[in-house]
Amino acid sequence: MTEREKIKEDNLMLQKHINNKDYIKIFRTVCDKEENLSGFILGASKNFLFLQLDNEFMLDGYAVIRIDDFDSIRHSSYERTQRKIFNAEGLLSTEYGFDKHLPLTSWSDILKALKAYDLHVIIENINDGYLDFWIGKITRVADKSMSIHNYDPDGYLDEKPKVIKMDTISIIKFGDRYSTIFRKYLKYRKK
């Protein structure tokens, strides 16, 4: 099979999962560590996959990953059983999907849209062979970098936003319960 035929076959498989609202598991290796995701593929482009994530039979946020950053997708009897449960619980008719436009063209375009929607994000980026984790409000988006006003587990905002290079981003998550609720309780450290 040629590379072009393989790409076409992969694109057809992704579109089939989207059309069927298939529950899938994505296997990823990031910095020599397994970082798997489960949920529903809402969209795909030549560069990105847009997912709605599962957390113990709850649809809990979204993720965008580069299409080249996963090892494989599984849709077996395990995932079909999970989908049946989601359907029986009524979640596919009430909570499935994303009701805003998300351009899957570049990290910059994705982040600009999320900033306009005032969504806090979780960004994982690869820095010197390690996976860094940042959570907070997007403060700036440029072509080659972005800034996020990170906060810690106590809800304290960093003094200054963190600058992240676009080419180091591994995944962007948003719309999850944690960041959606926690953002209401953020504070600055007293000096």
C-alpha cells in the first residue's frame, strides 16, 4: 500500500468513527510515557483530531491533538459496550458535541477561537524531553507562541503569564469540569 493510499484509508476510518459517533480509545506515547485518551472524535483535519473526552461515563471536556501524535485507535467490543452505555444513559442525545466552531487548521487558530470563547485551557507541551502542564486563561496568541495565565492547585495565579512555543504543544484540553469550576475561585497571592 502506498503512503497516499494509507492516508486515504486512515481518513476514511476517522470519518466513519465521526459519522457513527463511535466511542474510541486513542493510544499515545509522549516522552516515552503512555498518555491514552478515550471518548468520541468530533472532527478531524489533515493536522488535528478534535475529541470529546470521557471520564467514568461522563462526557468531561474536549481535547485537540496533532494527528501525528498518536500511535493507534482502538474500536473493539470494549468501546462498543461503552458507547451502548453512553447511549442508554441518554448522554449521546443530551451532551454529545461542541456547539461552537473550532478551526482545526493550526494551534494558533485553535487557541484564538478558544480565547474568543473565554475558555480556560490545559496545555501539555514537551520541553527538553519532559511533558509540562499548564492550566489557565489564554492571554495572548501569536503565530509561533502563546501565553497562558497559569494557576496552581491552590488556585493562585502566577505573577506573569507563561509563554509557550506553538511547536512544543502536545495537546490542548478545555471545557472540562475541573477548569470550568476552578476558574471561579482563582486569586492572586498577597504581597
